[in-house]
Amino acid sequence: MWQDILLVVIGLIIGLVIGFFVARYMMKKYMKQNPPINEKMIEAMMSSMGRKPSQKQIKQVMNQMNRYM
């Protein structure tokens, strides 16, 4: 009786751990394929704030964003 309960609990824990890592892998893969922001968006955002960004500034912002993803 207690062995059955123990096996169910162990199975749930293992399933949760595996599910977490699979979901994490899939989310990282999705974010690489479909980045939430791109260079054109950064350029439009900086232009709307009243400044014309150089390509170097745009690349710096992209590198900062990619570092934190």
C-alpha cells in the first residue's frame, strides 16, 4: 500500500522535472526563432523619441537584449 503511494509520488516528481526541462527547451527554441523585438522595432522606438539612431547604437541595444535572454 505505502509502496504504491511512494511510486506515484516519485513518478509525479520525475514527470514534473522532465516537463519543466522540456518546456524550457521549447520556449528557448521558440524565442530564438521568433524574437520579441528586432532591429526595425528598435529603430522605430528610438526615432519616435526624437533621435535618429546609428547602426552601431541599434547593434548595441540588440546585443544587450540578447545577453539577457
